Amino acid sequence: MNEVKSPKKPLIYYYGIVLLVLMVFNFLAMPWLAQRQIQAVDYNTFLTMLEDGDVGQIQLQEQENRLLFTNKEQTAVYKTALVGDPDLVERALDAGASLSGEEIQQSDPLLSFLLTWVLPIVIFVAIGQYMAKRIMKNAGGPNAMTFGKSSAKVYVKSSEGIKFSDVAGEDEAKDNLKEIVEYLHDPKKYQEIGASMPKGILLVGPPGTGKTMLAKAVAGEANVPFFSMSGSEFVEMFVGMGASKVRDLFRQAKEKAPCIVFIDEIDAIGKKRDGQLGGNDEREQTLNQLLTEMDGFEGNTGVIILAATNRPESLDPALTRPGRFDRRVPVELPDLKGREEILKVHAKKIRVDENVDFNKVARMASGASGAELANIVNEAALRAVRDGRRSASQADLEESIEVVIAGYQKKNAILTDEEKWTVAYHEIGHALVAAMQNHSAPVQKITIIPRTSGALGYTMQVEEGNHYLMSQAELENKIATLTGGRAAEELVFHSASTGASNDIEQATKLARAMIARYGMSKDFDMVALETVSNQYLGGDTSLACSAETAAAIDRQVISLVKEQHAKALQILQDNQEKLHELSKYLYEKETITGEEFMAILNR
């Protein structure tokens, strides 16, 4: 069980405690210590010392009914009871003593100096040392000597590590990296022909596609030291520390060459230098040092750099040019064959039935990354355990895909009868429009069971094989399919519901892409009016045109969606009997397969 650690308190908390202690000490302890220095004597002793001229300063404290006085040198303080003596003042003045209106608290000068000056300084120095140690510890170092030192993890070949055989679905990327491993094992084969390996290899692709796993596979295959470090670990709170870490990392790499250096999420330090005031000087110095170190390698050092990022467009051009990162290896989303292989690799870690069709599961998981496929297999195993079975079945894998796509079933969500009918007609509207058009993916499953993602139902379409290009007719059919749910509601209930919000969003986005990005407009021809940024992180788009052109794009988008909406409505009008029959069947069953749907449609 992991220990629960209390949250770290800010610096002002500790300094506040120190100030509070000092204030209490000065206001309470110091007066008390001063009072401890006062000696009590009787009144006769006071008179004797006064007659001998040994009294220097006198203070009358009538409220406390006492008299304070010092000796002639004022090195000691005495107190005695206050006696009604009318001649006291005159006798004191005749003896050379002075009457003081300020309180007499004479203490040892050395002690006062130690308590007033030395002790506070010692306390503040101790707090400073403690906070410095905390900062060192948070920075990953035990003492001040670790500033600027690289915290890279070093791996060597391990019999239990990840190998290339454990990475599926990225054959091209593996081939590129296998060449690196072979070069490190046998460089003479390449040197005989005069070939030299790239100094740097950049792995780019969407999140979850296995970039870091491929780097780990290189570490598992190569019989050389493997340095692994995240880009964010170079960034320090002090300017120059990141650059020092880069120097130390490459110094270690040169000492242990041949070796591999892996920098994960290199965009944390490799962003373009914009030259604006107020920029991150620490990050830019770190990047400049990295550029210098990569240029400083000689051809025979045998140090190869691997780096991973999902934002290649944000990297500085000086970093990605040949001579630094000579080779870019795309690690894209796996195709159908790749998804099937990935599922089989992860299925080896769990118990599965012998009759599981991984090809069907891979087709249903179109567009899933390697991490999502691993999650699908794990969800299937968890579902089998919940149901008390000893192995995962085909149904478990298919249900786990729906869990990843739409969330878990909402068992407590109870739709009213009217809502249930609306959702049934809506989903059959999608499926029927898709089935009655050419170039549309076959329907795999239709359900009206609510999911935790907020969907009250959905229609799953599955492509038969790999699909890399989409024609204009296919895109228009897809828009028509997206509008089929709302068209069915309008045809049957003569009204609209909020259930089509996601359909409207997808249809509009697809129509805008056709006109502004794909050149599928007669008015604009092959002109790019929209640019895409962060290709691997959602693909944010922005228009690159005038306001008049943007207004014209909006009009064409509206016209295209309205045209496909009308087409979907016409398809449903021509097949009203099947629409009612299928919707009634779905209403009763709540979930039907694509085979059941087609059987009713074709009979």
C-alpha cells in the first residue's frame, strides 16, 4: 500500500514560523531574562550604598511599590521595597545619583548581544540551509553538487526487457530502428561501404502509438548503454542549469560510446526560438546547448540520439535539419493488420477463448491507437472477471470496444417511453440511410442503451478492410448518414430533439473540410482556405482567407449539409415501412446486430 504523503508547505509558511518565534522570544523571553538579572536587597542596604556614593541611577515604581537602582558603574541592578521617605530625592541628588523615568533593565552586555543578534542570525541560516536541501531534493540531487548534473536513467540489455517482438503494428518504424541496433553491433559492415548512421532519429506520431515503447525495444535489443531522459527534466528553475544537464548527459554518453540517448517529449525544450522579449531564456539556452552538442559529435563516436514528440511542427528548424536529426520515423495509427497483431500481442497477457476472431475485433476498433487497443484487451479481461468467467470471450472484446468508444452502460438511466421511441427511430434513421447508399460502411450494431459518455444510443459501422482515401461521393454519403437520425425524427414525430447535437457537429466539420481543405468546391477549386495545426493532437483548424471568402464558405457548408439532409429525408420517405418495422424491433430488443438489421431490411 502506497504511503500517503502530506502536501508540501510553501516557503512563507516556514519563515512565518521563524518570525513568530523571534517575536515571542523578544517580547516574553528577553524581559524575563532581564528580570532574572535584578538582585533583591533590603532598604537599609540601599541607604548604605547611597551614603557611600555607590548608587548610579534610581527609578521609583510607585504602582509596584518598589525601587530600582544601579551601582555606580551601572553593571548591576538592585530592587528594594519603596518606603515613605520624604528626603529620599534630596539625599539621592546629594549622593550624586540620578533619578530615571525609563525602566531599568540592565543585563549582561555579552548575553544581550548573543540573544539579540547572534541567535536570530543562526536561526535564519538554519532555515536557509534546510530550504536549500529541500530544493536539492526536489531537483533530484542529494546536495548542492548535483546542480547541473544529468538525471538520465541508464539501461543495458536485459533478458526481461521489451523486445521488437513485443511491438506490433509498426513494421516500418521497427525496420528503421533495427538498422540502428545492427549498426551498433557491427559497424564495420557499414563502414566498409562508407555509410554512416544518422546522428539523430525523431519518432513522431499521435499519443499512444508506441513511440516510447519502440525506444524501450531498442534498449532491450541493443547490447549498449541506453540513456533515457524526458525533455521536461532539462528545464530548471535557474537559468543555465538545463544547459549544464545537457553537457553532462552528452559527456557521459561519449564516455560510454557506443550508446543510445533517448529524449522523450523533446518539444519541451526544442520549440522554435521566436526571439520575443520575455521568452524562456532557460529553455532557449538548453536548446542551444543541445544543438551544439549534436553538432560536436565526430563521425566515429557511435552515439545515436532518439527523440519522440507528437508536435513536430513546433520544433526549431535548426534541430530537425539533416546533420542533427537526419531521419524522421512516423509512428502512425496502426492499420487493420497492425491492429490485429497488436491485439494478439496484448491477448497473450490474458486468458482468451480459442474461437476469438481478432480480425473482426480489429475492424470494429478502426482508428484506435496501440494504447487504446491494450486498454480494450484489459477491459475485456476485467469484464470476464466481473461475470465470474476464467477467460475473455469474443463478446467481452466487442463490449470493451464500446466501453472505450462510448463508455459503460448506464444501468440506472431509465428513458420514458416517448424518449425510447425517439432514440429508436433516430438510430434506425442513421442505419437505414447508410444501408440504402453505396460506398457506406456496413452496419455492425445498433443499440438504444444509454452510455456514460452521454449517448442515449449509437449505430456502429465497420469498414470491411483498410480505407486510406475517401471520394467526394463517400464524404457526401457520410454527411447524409449523420443527418439520417434527425431526418427520421422529423419524418415520424414532425419535430426535432437535442439528440442530434453530435451528428450536427460532425456533419458541419466534415462539410467545411470538403470545401476549405479538400478542394471539393466548384467556386474555390483547388485552393486551401483552411490550415491544420497540431496534426497529432486533435488537428486544430484555422481559416486563412478574407472575411468575404469565409462568409462564402459558410454559405456553401450550409448548402451542402441541407442538400444531404434532404437526401436522407427522401431515403427514409421511400422506405417508411422498413423504418417503422426496424424501429419497433429495436424498441423491443434494445440492441440488435448488423445481421439482424439486414435480415429485416432484405426480407
